[in-house]
Amino acid sequence: MAAGAGLLVMFLAWFAGPGLFGITNEPRGTTVQAEVVEPAPCTGGGATEKVKFDFGGNPMEGSLNGCGHGKGERLEVVVPNGASGDGVSVHAADATAGASNARRPVGMALLVFSCFAGGMYVYLVVRGPRRLATA
């Protein structure tokens, strides 16, 4: 019974798709050309640069989580959907945050091990305690 439940969980997880493990290939914004207005040096952490770009026909300014670009340098950034007003936080178009193609196989392997462990626990509880043979 426990093995069947584990197999059912793995089957449903496999067909739930990549979204189950947080993997999405959907764009989370619009890619636009931006120009660096205020560059930031790459000393210390948390450097942000100010960029200007056109979004939806309106000129906007935003903060780019990055450093090392020159003033007036043009680069592609991703503007989040529904962004409005100045001070929008953007990121470089060629950067991805925590994406890895290994997440699905690793997630499935962890799911298999957890189902196995749960099945073994049920087996041990149903079997009950064993007595040692005395000689």
C-alpha cells in the first residue's frame, strides 16, 4: 500500500510539470534598450546603477542591479510587467536568478528518496517491534 502511494505521488509529480519545482521559462517582463545614466563601481556589495529607457512609449528611469558599465553605455534590461513611474528596479536581460536545468532531476530524486523513506517507516510501524532471540 505504501509503495503504491509513493508511486502515485511520483507519477503525479512527474506529470505536474516543471512548475512543481519552481522552474519557469516564461518571461517576467519586457526587454528594452536602456542607457546608463549613473554608473556604479564594482567595489563593495549591492551596487546599483541608474538607467533610462523607454517603456510603453514613456521615458522612465530605473535602478539596475549591477556595476561596471560606463556612462552612456547601452544595454538590454528586463522591465517587470506592470511597471510604472520612476525608480523601477530592472535587471540585465542576459542575467537569470537561480535558474538551473538540474532542478527537475534533483527534485525528482529527492521526491523518490522521501517516498522510499516514508514507505520504509510505514513498513517498520506495521511490522512492529522484533524480539532478540536468546541463546
